[in-house]
Amino acid sequence: MAVSPTPELRRQRDEQERVAGTVLRFLRARARLDEMVAKGANAGGIPFAEIDAFVESQLFELKEECHWLFRSQERGEAIEASTAVLFDILVGSLFHQFMKTKENAYQVERYAPKYAALRKSLQLPDAPRQVETFLKEGERIIARSRRMFQREFAYALELFSEATIVLRHVLVENRDNPLVVRMLLDNERLLDAVYGPGSLEKLFGEMYDGSPVRGYVTAAGSLYEGGWFERARDLCKQARKLDPRNRQATHLLSKLNAAAHAHLS
């Protein structure tokens, strides 16, 4: 008879899942931001609607999840020195920074066409001359919003890049979380989009002191315990390609083969 997990084990599992989910949220947000920037460069700018959806959906949910996970480490005014806390602070900062860019984008997209239409209407012979003074002030506001958007958006990108670097250290701190490792393996293309081609093994090398094979073995062991034998076997084979003499991978592969044989019998 299977033994039910204790409340402590359930709590630990829930936290592991939420850490893995938060890392995935960040990676998806970073990839989405890069897509928006590339598309905006070709289209002459990023529409307000895209910035708004990005901030209010992806970034807001990421910020809230980071706060839930990492602010529990704070005790009153004292803050524990850890990369997780720094990551949380950076995510909160970049969310509020993007809120600023969103407001400037709204100003430009919403009101610039109105001021342009008003300027055009002043060419009519019966146009009221006193409008000119107020129109100039409005045009100055839009010009300032454009400059502010460019400056604030550049700073938001800088914060995102800093958080992307800090995330690598968060991964090191979570190398014993098999769900984080499995998430990385299941999202290799996303990792390549954020960190560049071949990022999975590089990250595993950072997480496991220059031994990326340990990442594959950690994930394979977790999958074995969950009954996902085929996927676990594939990862063991990948581990053995990296290190044919790896004892953990060899031993786990033997257990997997025995389990598969017993199942067939």
C-alpha cells in the first residue's frame, strides 16, 4: 500500500512546483519581450495594446508569484541575503518600470493623432487662433512622452537583462529541485531563445559545478520515482553520452530496464 505524503512533503512539493513555474514564467516573459522588440523595430514601434497585455498579464503574474515565493524569506526589516531575494526585487522593479513605459506609450498613441488632426484643422480659414497656444503645449507634452518612453523603455530592458543574469544564480540555488531541472529539459528551445543556442548544457554546467550530466541524472531520477520510465530512460542515455562512465546514470538505467522487464512480464 502506498504511503500518503506528509503535510511537510506536500508543502515542499508545492513550493518546488511554484519555483519551477515561476522560472518558466520569467523565461516566457523574456522571450515575449524580445519578440516585441524585434517586431517593433521592423514596424516602427510597439503598439500600446501589446505593451499593456504584456504588463498586465505576464509581468503582473510573474511579480505576484515572485513575491509569494521569495518574500517569505523576509523577517520584518531584515532581509536575507540571497539571489532569490534579489531576483524578486528586480522583478518588482521591472514591473513598475514597464508601468511607466506603458503610460507614455498610451499618451503617444492616444493623443498624438488628435493633436496632429487639430494642427491640420488650424489651416482652415475660420479656425480659432487662440487654439494655437494650447496646441503647442500639447505637442510639447507628446514630444516629452516620446522621449520619456524611449528612456524608460531602455531602462526597463536593462532591468530585465539584469534579472536574466540573476536567474542563472537562482537556478544554481535550486539545483536540488528536480522539478526545476525537468522544466529546463522540457523547454530547451525556450532556453535557447533567452540565453542562446546550447544553453541547457551550459546552465547545467553552472548548476552542477561543471558536470552537466548531473542535471540529466537528477531529472531522470525524479521521473523514475514518478513512473515515467520511458522519459527517464531517454535522459539516462543522454547522460551516458556525456559521461559513459557515470555510475548514477548506469545504475538508474539498470533499475529502469528491470522495471520495464517486470512490467512486460
